[in-house]
Amino acid sequence: MMKKRSPLLTVLLILLASGSHAQEKPELHIGGALRFNYNYSTWKEGQKERGGDFGYDVFRVNVDAKYKGIKMDTEYRLYAQSFGGGFLKRGWVGYDFDEYSDIQIGLTQVPFGIKANSHSWFFGLDYYVGLEDDHDMGIKYTHEGEKFDYAIAFFKNAEELDFGSTSDISDSRYSYDVGSLPGKDGMTYRNKEINQINGLLNYKIDRSGVQHKLGLSAQYGGLYNLDTRKTGNHYALAAHYELNIRNLDIKAQISTYTYNPKAPEGESNEVIAMTAYGAPYLVASRADIYTLGIGYAIPLNWGPVSSVILYNDFGYMDKKKIEFANTFMNVTGAMFTAGQIYTYVDFAAGKNQPWLGPDWTDGLGTGNPEATWSARFNINIGYYF
């Protein structure tokens, strides 16, 4: 019996047939990076006694291919096992309709907010709740024009490694997604993102070397609870602005999100589990996030060092539940370029931020009203090829 062709594949084949490309020679590019990391954290007494630790961060491989408008883009990362081990950051196939528009299918970046809403190695606060540099499984159409950029997308789910009926998502992943975590209250907090739609629109102004980009983003999707087997919903909205004046750039964003899980009786709806890098934690189900980043590039001639970018990225998370303690994050640093070597030197401080303080599980969730600022001095050295 002949198998039915996937509707998604049919759509792609029709789209491929609608265009023509003169490119005759296949293109293949292989690259990657090897990175090492030093960090000194004020809340880790043993590490302080040792004067910090220096070790392996990640080895990654990037493969890009293109032929007659059909293309592929993939990146695989290998971290330490305790940090999630090996996993795919992104991996998709696509088609260029022309120099302005394309379609991508697979594990592709979610169009929401500023594409790179931070300058530092730590990313911005939105990243830690799945709203910056997120990658999910679906289909995306993008257009980048002279005045307007826009994207629309449908994501069936986040990265799925186990196709069981009620299987938890894997903790080994690059971007934060809704996941599973046994809470201190004995509840399990087991949900999955499903059937999500996204839309993004940017308006660009370029006058006398001063570039402005004003944008709006929205997303809405289902939230399947693995215990009740009922579907709730989640949504997020963002307004964002970017300014570039010669060597200066500014990024500002306001975002809001809400998760409405159909949880078992007795389980709190005020927090939800999220996971990445092999270690889940709890996040407030409703919050507003405000971020502001400023960067300034300076050309240098220090032997192999050709430039430095000085920056400060600030983030504030205002949790909607009044009893929850809010989250703060600030990163001051510099990124040095020396040939193929890029080095981030960051002083990162946070309050109720899991990566920048002692409370991992509840920092972004209920938080601790007695929490004080903690800091981490971090140097990341990477050779990119």
C-alpha cells in the first residue's frame, strides 16, 4: 500500500517548485568551536578557597550546506555529562525563495524578541525562562526587507527525544523549555509545550548612519500536562528596540509571559518547571521582564588583539504573584577579538538568579525575600573555526 505523503512535505515541495536558482555548485561549510571557562563564584566556599576553577566548556561542530536554494544548517554541542552531555542546538533544512525570504523546517530558532538580546557570555534574563535564543521543532517563514522584517512560525513541540505517551522531555538541551521536576511539595510539575504559533515584526530606520529597529513579538501555544493529560495554554508578548550609532549599540526589551497548566489537584499553578543543560528548575508562571543592554566597540592594535566590545546588560523580572521575590541580573564585561579567538571577561551579579546565586531550584520561582546579591567572575576563551 502506498504511504500518504506528509502534508508538511507536500507544502515544501510546492514551495520548492515555485522558485528557480542559478546556483549549480553545491556549497558545504564545516566549522565549530572549542571553549574553556574560568569562574569564581562568591557563594561557593570551596571554589573561593581554591581561587576559582578553570576547565572545559564545550566543543561544537557546525555544518552548513546549500544547493539550488535548498539549504541545511546544524550545530551539535558536546558539554560535560553533568552539564547535559551532547545535544543538538539547532538543525533544520530550508529553501531560499529569494535573497529576502526563506522557509526553515526542523529545530529552528523561535522568532521572539531581539534575536541576540544581550552582549555577554551569560545572555540576558529572558534566556533563562525560554524567551531568548530558543529553538523548537517546527516550520518558520522569514522575510528581511529594506524597511520591514517579519516572521511567522508554527512549532509542534520543543526538542523531542522520546516519543512515549507520557514521556518527560530530556534535560539535555541548549535552550530552556517547559519540562519536569519533582518539587519540594511532593508534586511533579510535568508539562510539555505543544502546538505553538509565533509572529514577529520589525520596522527599520536608517538615517545618516543612525539605525533604529522597533519590533513587536507574540507567541501562543498549548501546555500538555503529563499527569492529568489535559492541555492548558501559554502565551508571551514583547516590545523591543535596537539602536546602532557607529560603534555604539543599545538593546531594550519589555516582555510578559503567562503559563496556565492543567495541573493535578493540589499542585500549584504559580510555578512551572523549565529545563536545559541537564538541570531543571522552577520558574514563576507569570512575570514581566525588563532588559537593557549597552555595548561599545573599540578597535585595537595590541598584537593579535584587533578589537574589544565593552558592555553592560541589565535584567529585572517582576513576578506577578505578590508573595514571590523578584529576580535581578547584571553583567558588566568585555569581549576581546584576536584572530579566531574570542574571549569574554564578565563580572555577573544576580539576586534570585539560579546561575548567579545559591538557590538553584526556586530562584526564578518563589525566590527568597532574604536573598542578597551574589557574583561570579567569569572568563570564557574560545577558538572558532
